[in-house]
Amino acid sequence: MATTPSADLVLTPLTGDGRPLREWLTTFHMASVVIDPYTNESSWILDTAARVMRAFAGAAVRVNFIVTASADEAKQFLGPLTDEFLVFVDPDRNAVRGLGLQKLPAFVFIQSDLSVPAAAEGWRPVEWRKVAQSIATTTAWSAPTIPGPKDPSPYAGTPALV
């Protein structure tokens, strides 16, 4: 179950220096898809995650991937998605720990006050829909359809802390 992260939790983008979470939240809330590139389960959700994040591209939320790998590994895993979305690297899984995640992939909504009103772990479409609806309600935006016609069947995910 996701927990409220510390304002001092450092998120490091693919390029540039890491900054505390409070600095990433000064203008927008965050909608993060947390993935482990070393598992099939995270690869199965990439198209779905990108579709969901695209739906919120114009909303008052900073959509992003948090990848439990180095910058080079994240680029290799995400390919052209790194040009489209903000990507944070978390090779030591400090962000995963800081968010209290137990299973990956995960979809986490972090509001600018650091609260986590909604989170889903593993690929459970009903839970991801709740996260998307929370984001949509908060940002006065439309939520995408979850699951979509090409989305994978539900699965539990893999351990977040290995």
C-alpha cells in the first residue's frame, strides 16, 4: 500500500541532477507509473501506461515513469518513450521504498501537498481506473478508459523490493 513520501525524497531524471520531491511538486501534482525493467510484467504494461499518461498530458499533473534502473537501462527499456515522457531513474529503489510500494508495476498519484490519494500496485485495471479517476477529479480532466481494448489481462505484479 502506497504511503505519503518524504518531501526530501530525491527523484533523479534521466538527464540532470536529482531534486527533492517537494521541488517536483511546486507547480503540478504527479502521476507516476513505477516499473521494473527486469520483469516481463513491467514490459507488458508499457503501452497501457503510455496511453493513460497521454490522456493526462494537458492536465495539471506531471506524468512520468519511475524506472528501477540506471539511466542507460531505462533508456534501453523505454526506447522512444523517454523522448515523450519525464523519466526518473531509481536504481537503488529509494523512491519505491519512499512510496511504500510492494508490487510493480504501480500507478501512483502524488498531490502537491505530498499526499497519495490513490495508488494501484500490479496491473489491476479496476484499481488503475480509480487512480485515473482521482487524477481526473482533482485536475478537472477526463479520465481515460481503463482497461482499454488492447490492455493485458490483470496480473498481480512482482515484488517491488528485491
